[in-house]
Amino acid sequence: MTPPSPDQIMAAALRGDAPGQALLSERADGHISTADLAWWLRDPQAEPPVDLAALDLIDDGHSLDVGCATGRHLDTIRQRGLTGEGIDTCAHAIALARANGHTCHHADIWHYQPARPYDTVLALGGNLGIAGYLARLGPFLGRMCDLLTPTGSLIVTSVDWRHTTQTNPHHAAHAARKRAAGRYPGEVELRLRLGEQASSWFPWVWIDPDTLTETAARLGLYPATTLSWGPKYALQLRRKTPR
């Protein structure tokens, strides 16, 4: 039997199809982490993610949130008197965002064609990982730039895998295996689990800031602002010279 897609498992978790079961992210080497969806489901008692502070870097104007999920970043953007819209591949997440009054599109970054460019393009919540592999990081950033005004900025967040290898032996062993295989240590294979169900595997990548800055430079982008919270960080990228 073909396993459900990650988007199908995410939709089931957002709907509450498995009461009492947490949404889990499983790495191919068996490492498990728990996803806290309370904030995304607008639980007033939920703690917001630390990288929400990256929204302070938004330029005035119109923003696009890549991987917007249920539209929580868009809530904050709207509260600040700015405008934004989002894209996501999970149709149920998009429905929840639209139910909260947001303009969102069921689409992925590679194929989305907006009516006009944006002043800011966001990939928060670690969504720089959508690139999947180090080799696709440049094309991913380039695609984000395609959606941007000449003077606009990208705001992206990720996890510095080097930091986690210093504090967690399991992560260190994973990075060592990747190096031995000739792979970038931040590349991972993941699947989502909810109760007895598990999704198909999908690629994800955690990018260290130095690699991100070097890749961005080859595209004519420079880091304007950096924020960090332990291993997590945000980088605002701008073009070196307006087109």
C-alpha cells in the first residue's frame, strides 16, 4: 500500500483525526521529534515559535509567506497594518488560513505565479529546508528572488546543524554518516507520523549560516540582518545592487 503523503498526515493532525496522538517527525536514522501544533491551531495558551521575531525585519509593503500553513505569520503581519498572502502544499492548512481571512494559495514555491512581485518573501519555521538538498539551495533562493521586487528582501530561517552536533551525540553521528557518504551533513530524510500512520519519506535540509551566506553571495545577495536563538537563526537577504 502506498503511504499517505506528508501533506495528508499534516492535514489529519490539523483536523484532530487522532485524538491524544502527537504529530511526530521521524528522521531516517530513527531520531524522533515532536511537532507542537497548538500555536498553529490558534490556541491562546500556546507559546509562539522563537523565530516569529523575524517578522520584525519585514519591509513595508506586501509579503509572501512560503509554507504559510494555517496563516499564523499572516495574523501578525495583518495586526501590524501590513498586507501579506501565503502559499502551502497542504490544502487543509490553506483552508484554515482562508477561514481566518487570509489570501492564500494551494501551491508550491517552484510553480507559483503571482499577479505581482512582493516586497518581502518569507520562509520561516525552518522552511528554507523546503529546498531539500544543498544542491537545490541556490535554485530555491533564486526562485524566491523571482517573486521579489528589485529592492525587496528575503527573510529565511533554518537550524545550524553544526550547533546541534556539538550538543547531541545522535545528531553528531548522523552528520558523520552523511560526510562519510559524501553528502552535506544538514541533509536529512524525514517522514511524518500520527498514531499508526506514517507518511512517505521526503528530503529536507538544515543549512548552516556560512553555507547560506556563501550560496546567497553567488546569487548577488548579501546578509542585511541576522537573528539567532541557540541553533536556530534568521537571515535577511538583499540584492547587492538593485536591478
